[in-house]
Amino acid sequence: MKKHILSVDDEVDIRELLQEVLTMKGYRVSTAAEPEQAKKIVKEDPPDLIIMDFQIEEGDGFVLIEAFKTLAPATPILLLTGAVFDRQVVRDTIQKKVASYLDKTASLSMIVSEIQRLLGDTPDATEHH
Amino acid sequence: MKEKIEQRVVSLFVLMLGILVFVAFAAVRTIEKFIESSDWVNHTHDVIIQVNDVVSSLHAGDAALRTYLLTGDRRDQGAYRSAYAEMIEHLEIAKALTRSGLEKNTQNKQILELQDLISNRVDFTRSVVKARDQSGIDGARQVFAAHPDVESMGKIQRLSAFIIDGENGLLRERDKESHLQAQATRTTVYTGVVVNFILLVFVVWLLRDDLDARRQAAFALEEANAHLEAKVQERTAELVKANLSLKQENLERRWSNQALDHQLRYSQLIINSITDLVFVISRALNISRINPAVGHQTQWEPQDLVAQSLDRVLQLNPEASAGTPPQNPIAVAMREGRELQNRQAVLLSKGGTTTSVEYSMVPLRDQDKVVGAVVIVRLRNESPKAG
């Protein structure tokens, strides 16, 4: 059975691109642009991994992280954002709240590798690092 | 190669057929000659038998005649007449048999000579019988005494023996000829069979060779196909891999563009949200970028300020030191690579209004080289003055 990933981002291009890549890698991907839509998916079809940005339409990333921790405490969260620039700040604050943090400027292959690591999957042979 | 073999096989079969036809034709011809020779052998035997029968009938007739001459019994007369009639019949048959063929010129003439001798003999016999019938046995004796026939029988026997010798000679020749014909027939048939057998063996060898060549060609083709198939699969796998790689590169590029665009918009959003006036200047103190707060405060449009000197909108208090002319503090700080904090200046609006402000300057470094600076201007709590 395919693993389920929820991608939460207010930018449609980012959501679509992530969905295309992760579907190609063999995952089942749901997307949400708003917090309520994301929470509904988590309740009805609990994902194996949540990928989210801080900047969300009609919501706040930090609040949404807390909501996810309540709804699905065992589900790892990968924070994928371009909003925080200071590495030290990330290490001291944000990374304690989520399973992993990546800057949006990270390469796609690195993001996929991190997703596979969080899901305990073996990277496939075609992947470029 | 294939066509060459086929041509050879067809040619050999045509040759074999030709040989068979030739052998059959030659065999038929020699058999016909053999039959002809056999006919002549039989014919010769027939001639000999007829000549012998002529002599036998003559002897039998003579014996019966003597009996009749002694007895005068009519039954004996019938016996010699019957014997003579048979003799004539045999003589006619012999004559007919020798009218053609090799006997025509020699034996036929001898038969005719024999006929004359026998005819004379028969005439003499008639005269004797007549004398017997008219004058009794004494009359017959008188005829015998008058015409002593002591030679004719000997001549007939000698001529008959001569004719039979001649026929025996012909018989030997014809036997020999018949034997040669049979030999020729055997030789022709055996030669044809042997040659055809050799040709058949050669055809079998050719076909076997051709089959071997075809088997090898089929094997080579199979190997080539397998090799080609492997190449195609290898190439397909390479293309699939390359395609996947290209697809991933494309996705990577799209992601990179998206991320950079997002980052740029986010940075732009931050700068645009700052209420302080922000000027980005080059090392020559020309403005390269401003935030919207500059326009709100001074009514200058970006196109009025970009590429213009910072002096157009901001009047700095020049720094002076002993013995040197006053210098632009931002230019000095940029040269020295240091920041300026909370310095006094006057902001000039498009309409000529001046406002006292404080400014800070942070040099822009690119790989440890100062390439420009960011000047941040804050309004002081004083109302603007008309220029």
C-alpha cells in the first residue's frame, strides 16, 4: 500500500510540483492550501508524513503545527519554508517543534531524500543527490 | 549462395533425367537389335531344319518308292507321294526363308540349285513309276538301266550339307551379334545406373551441405537477433534512464525557480513592509533601489531617483577633519567598510519640502568586497519645513 503524504502550502505551483515528484516516487499525495482543509484531511485520511510551510492562507504555521500534533501526534512533520533565514534560530526554536526542517531553496532531490528518510524508505537508484 | 545450390541441384536432376532417357532409349534400341538378332538366329535354325527335312523327306520318299516298285501296292505309292509332297513343301519354305537377309545372295541361289536337282530327281521318279505302271517291274528296271541316276542323290546331299554349313556359319555370326547386343545393353544400363547413383550421391551431398549452411545461417541470424534485442533493450533502458534523469532535472529546475521566486517575493514583501525609507546605493553613491516608503514620504517616483545620486533626495552633513576638505560620510564609511548609525541628514521631497531625518548605513558585501550600501532613513519627530 502506498504511503500517504499531506502537502500544505499556500502556493499552488509548489503544491503541484511536490505532488508530481512524490507521486512519481510512489507516494499517495494529498494537498491543502488552508488550515481547515489540512486538518480535515488529517482527521479523515491520516497521512504518514506532513509537509508544510509557515505561510498559509488564512492561518499561521506555528498554530497549525500544534493542531497537527494534537490530531496526529505520531505523524512526522517536515517544515519546508523560505520564511526563516537564520540557521541558529531554526536550530534553537523551529526544529524542536517538527521532525525536520528544510529551506525551500534546498534541491528537490535533497527534499525527496529527507522525505524518504522520515518515512523509513530506501532511496531508489535513479535518484540524484 | 542459396540460388547457386538450387541451380546446381536442378541442373544435376536434369542431367540425371537426361541420362535416364538416354539409357532407356539405348536399352530399347539394343533390345530391339537383340530381338532382331534372335529372330535371325531362329530364322537360320528354321532354314537348317527345312533343308534337313527336305533331305529326310527325299530319303523317306525314295524308300517308299522302292517298296512300291517292288510291290506295286497303291498304298506304297501314296506313301512316297506323301513324302515327296512334304519334301516340296519344306523346299518351298526354305526358299521363302532365304529370299531376304544375308541368305538372299548365296543360300537362296543354292536352294534354287537344290530345287533343280530335286526337280530332276522327281521327273526321273515319275518316268520310273510310269514304266512300272505300264510294264511292270521289268519296265522299271529298263528305265533304271537306261538312265542310271547314281549322282543326283549325292549332289543333293552335298548341296544340302553345304547349305547347312553356310547357315551354321550365319548362325554363329548372329549368335555373336546377339551376345554383343546383350552385352551392350547390360553395359549401357549399368553405366547409366552407376552414373545416376554418383550424381544422386552428389546431389545428396550438395543438399546436406546446403542444409548445414542454412542451419548455420539460421543460428547466426538467431544470435544476431538476440544480440540486437539485447542492444535494443540496453538502449531502451538507457533512454528510459536518460528520460527519467531529464524529467528529474526538469523538476529540479522548476522547483529551483519556484523556490527562488518565492524567496524573492518574500524578501520583496519584507522590504516593502518596512516603514523606514530604504535606499540601496552603489559605490558611486547612485541609487539603485528604493522601497515604497521613499515614494510615500517624498513623492519621488522610483524612475525619478534610480540611477541618480543620493544627494538628490538626502543631504548629508559632511565630515571634516583638520587640514582636509569635507567628505561625504557614506563614501568614507564605504571605503573603510564600516557602518554608520543614527547620523543627521535632511530629506528632500519632490515638491522641495525638507525634513530632518536620521540615517544609518550598512555596506553591502559580496564575497568580502563592498559593492554598495543600504541607507535606512528614519523620520525625526519634527514637522517638515517648506523649501
